[in-house]
Amino acid sequence: MKFSMQEFGPEYFETLNQSWDLYCEPIYYNQTAHRKAAIFIPKKVGKPLREVTDIGMWVSGGIDSAMTTYLLCKMIKDNNLPVTFHPFSSRRGRPWNPMYAMDVTDFIREELDLSYQQMAEHVVYYPDESLGSDYIEIDIFAEKDTLHFKENIVQIMYSGVTANPPIDDKTISRNKERTRDDEEIKKLFWESETRSFINCFSNTNKKIMKTLYDKFNLIDNLFPITRSCEGSDYETGNYTYPCEKCWWCEERNWAFGRYG
Ligand SMILES: [Zn+2]
């Protein structure tokens, strides 16, 4: 099974290799003609080519990382792949992160009946808060990625991050995170000699997630245990319900028609 670049176009890829032998049929989702997502697991990455046996992802407890975890684990399970999925979380300024993220992976393990060979133990990092907010919010992820690649704990890190809503959509206000804007095509696959990243949904927005939660009957069980809200403790009953005011709540309601 070879990955067909014709499905996308070279602008979606920044890699050393021009074609990849895959473990099984890739899964494509088209949001529009130009907005496509892909789930795929190459057999080898890097240069020299290294065998892919372990893949990982930062699981935040949000909608996107939960669905991407589900799809990758389902792919491993359904095809009996010799690949282990490693969920990672970090306790950031958002103290609920690991809490919700663990609920998400516990649910997926049970729902798909995954062994620890298929989904490894969920690893949670607790960065020292005295190292400052840049470290806790950004640097720790890069630092741990470097470590995970170096020690060959994973050969690929996946991400489920979606793009912002279309800028001409007047039904939702604009998010300040410009890096998620959907104006230009973003790479799905980054590959250097030592590290590889696959960003499955970076060219599609949250509405594709609604389609997928519906498709896999996860709207009444997985969706409610995910969390998008960035409201403060006093706005959210100590992170037990959404504030319904922050932009992330707005986006959740925009895509799913509900907050919780
Ligand atoms: Zn909120």
C-alpha cells in the first residue's frame, strides 16, 4: 500500500521521502474540495529510513485530539498493526488538561478494547511551574518531543489540531490564534532526518469533527467528556462545566450546536 500524493498535492508535504509504504489503507476525509484530512501510518520514516513501531500524540482532552486518538487506535486495532500508540499530556496553566485527557484515553481504551500493546500507558508530565509560563505552555512540548524521538519511544508524533473557522463566516467571532487560520494550505506531513510529524486535520475546521463524532456514534459518550473551555475556575465551577463565554466555547457551539 503506497500513499498517493495525487490525492492531495505536494503542497501538503514537506518530507525527505516522496512516497511512503503504508501499513494499511489511508483514510481520507474531505470537508470541501480543497479542505482535506488524512489518517495514515507509514511503515518507515526519516533518513536513513527507520521502522515505525511507535507513534505518539499530545492528548489535551479536547475534541480534536480525542477524535484523532480514536481514529489512530481504531486503525491499529482493526488492521492488527504492529504499532503502539503513546498518549502524552502535560499539566499546563490549564489544570484540567491531564484530568480530561485521561478520561478520554480511558474511554477509548475501553470502547475499542485496546491492549497496552496497542495503546501504551498514558504518560503525564508535571512541569515545574517556577520555570515560567513559556516553558509550561510551549517549551516542555518541544523538549519532550526531542527526548521521545531521541530515545526512539516514538518515530512519529501526530496532531489533531484543526484550522480556525473560515474567515468569511460571520456566525463566529475571530480567534486570536492566527497560526490556525485557514487561508493557506498547511503541511500534513513534516519529516526530517530525526523527527516526523503528521497533522491530520490542520486544513479542516471543527465542523469536520462533528461529522466524525456522528459517524462513529461518539456524540453522547466521548464528546461530553472532552473539554474546550478556557474559562477560569470561578466561571466553570472549578472546571466542571463550560463557561459558554470564551472563544473555545464559542467554537465548540459553532461546530456542534452545543457546549457540553
Ligand atoms: Zn469557555
